[in-house]
Amino acid sequence: MRAKDLDRPFHGARRTVADIAAEQDEIARDTEPLAPTRASMRRMRSKALSYLQVATPGSFICGASAAVLRGYPVDLPNELDVAVFAPRRAPKGRGVKGRGIAVHLVDVEVVDGIPTSSPASTWAMLGRDLSVRKLIILGDAIVRVPRDERGIKHPERAGATIEQLQASIDAGPRPGLKKLRAALDRIRVGCASPLESEYRLDSEDAGLPEPELDADICNAQGRRLGISEFAYPQYGVVVEVEGDHHRSSKHQWNRDLQKYRDYANAGWEVVRLTAYDIRTLRRGPRIVREVLIRRGWRPDL
């Protein structure tokens, strides 16, 4: 237990340096889209599994650690968030942020062998720690309905529904309840990334009309030409929020070009926004506003 090739992430827990090196190598070799998210998930899973070696029965991962473990947009915490049901004493120790929580305020699920607070419970637990805007972005990620490789939606794969988020609020008093209620009013199904949620919120605050989210774009014959993040059908405008992989992936680049040609032939105008437009210059709503006005939208009507 005192060997020099062992890491000591928690009191009483050991992990080999070789395992750590293998994990770091796997992370370094992952260069596909969303690699940073997967890296955080791997690190959190390793940390949680290490802690479970010494955890008291009934302990579960919660809060920001549970969100990261599931791949949701929350900063990687320095300490592992661990909870037990009250009135048991909250876990404590180096590298652990413990809490005791009433049984009626949280549901627990098993994720890759790790007992973890459910997505809806995790969102509600973070009401005390996150701003309203970050709670909205997290909520959007939780209620998002994934699509398969054929573009078919699978509601059963969503982390939770808006109704389940509401139920987590209704479960009883908890810290951050006012922020949770304010956030819930603005959570929508259809945003696939934090960048999309940020544009959506900024466009709402700027007074733009509410778009269709995760929209199927079809031609006059009903054939689907593509799927776009935001659509304003009344004005024939779609907004594409493009991450770096749209530029760096040759396959994605060629597919995008063909899709935009198809959109143009069907009468749609495409507005392409990047993180630089949305986060750095904060000009996304202004760009879209100008296009919508040119296509017939009247802000005062």
C-alpha cells in the first residue's frame, strides 16, 4: 500500500500510476468532436471508482460531479461531490465535498456501476451553486432529445423531461429554489450544445421571434434536406451554430456545403454563427436580426 507506483486519490484508496498513464494516453488520442467533454467524463469516472473503494455503503455521487460524469456542461470540480441520505453524517476527507440530503429530494441511479443522482435531481441540487443562466444551459442539455444516425428522435434517451425538472422543484424546499424556478421557465427542448443555448437566450433577450429548435428542413416535396439548430419558417431563415469540427472535419465540411446548396434551392437563407460571434463579440442576435428584417420580419408588429 506504500509502494511508489501507487497514487492516493483518497484516504485508503489506491490507484496504479500505470492506470493513470493509460487513461491520459487515451484522452490524448481522442481528437474527435466533444473530446474535452469525454476527457472530463473519464477523469470523473476514475475519481468516482477510486472513491467507491473506501466509500461507506449508501454513498452516491451528486452535484457537479454527477453532471460531469454524465457529460453535461458543468465545470470539472476540484473535489468529488458525494452524498448520503440524512440523517446519516455527510462524508468528509481530503478531496471530498460531502453532504447529507433528505431522501425525498433526490433519486439515485447507477451509471457505469457508479451510484449517481438522477439528471433531474442533479440539476435541482446545483440550484445553490449555479447562476440562472448556467442552470438554463444545464437544463437544456438534460432535456435534449437525441437523434440517431438516421436523424430519428429518441425521447427515451433524454436525461429528463421538463416535467421531471418541475417535479424536482416540487419535491420540497432546497437552496436555490428561486433560481431553479426562474431557470425552468426558459429551458427548452432542442438545443444540442451550450453554444446553441447561449444563442437562444441572447436572441430571446434581444427580442427576436422564437425559432423552431432542432428543426427538420424539407423541400416542397417533403424530402428532408437537413436538420438545423434554429429555424424561422415564416421568414425562410435557418441559423447554424458551427463548432470547430465543421471546419476541421473534411467530411463535415463537404456535407455542410451540400446541405446549404439544397437549402438555397428550396428558398432558405442560412446564417452561420461561430463561438466567436456568440461568445466573444456577442453579435449573433444582431446578425440574425438583420437577415430576418430583410426577409420580412417587422420587430414592432
